[in-house]
Amino acid sequence: MAKITFVKEKKTIEVAPGTNLRKAALENGVQVYWGFHKNFPFNCMGFGHCGSCNVLITKGEDNVSRPGLWERFRILAGPLLFFWRIGNEKKLRLSCRCQVEGDVEVETTPTHNWHGERFWG
Ligand code: FES
């Protein structure tokens, strides 16, 4: 079993290796979307198109699947995700494109910390 610790929510869950990170979070009451993106049609329901399910893998980034071509393209093509990726190249992931293989720590909705230390500096 792999442990996923959601840092902001202070919640740890155990999942089978290969479990989708977005699915595991939502099934356990952890929200990966911010604001109006919580509801369809303002998110793509896990198809990797909207980019709103982004998370930071704060610990154990080698314990998740490697980002595929589409995920890398989506992050680079998104104007905000492109800039938020800087300095977090291995950590910023789309949770719907990410399979958990081992223990990880995850920060949800990291890119909407508009007044946090990371945004301005
Ligand atoms: S849910 Fe839209 S990119 Fe993940």
C-alpha cells in the first residue's frame, strides 16, 4: 500500500499502488479543485484538459508516475501553469494524470495561493 498525505487537509490515506491521485483525493473528501472549478463544466472531469486539478508533490515525487507527453504539454501551454511550474518542474503535476506508486505528500490547489510566499517570490 502507498500512503498519500494531503498537507493542507492534514489527512493521510492508504491506496493501492497505481491509484490515480485525483480519484483517490476526491473519493476521500479531499478537494483538488479551487473555486468554481469544483463543478462541471468548469473542470474536465479528469481528462487532462483543464489543468485545474494541479497539485504539488511536496515529498516523494519519485513515487508517482512520470508525466506523460500530454501532461507536460498542458502545463507548458497553460499561461498560468507555465509560470507556476518554474522552480517546481518535478513537483507540479496534474492530479488526474498522476498514478501513486509509493508514499507521497501532496499540497492541493497550490497555484491559488495568491498572497503566499511562493507567488510573489
Ligand atoms: S481534471 Fe482537468 S486537467 Fe485534471
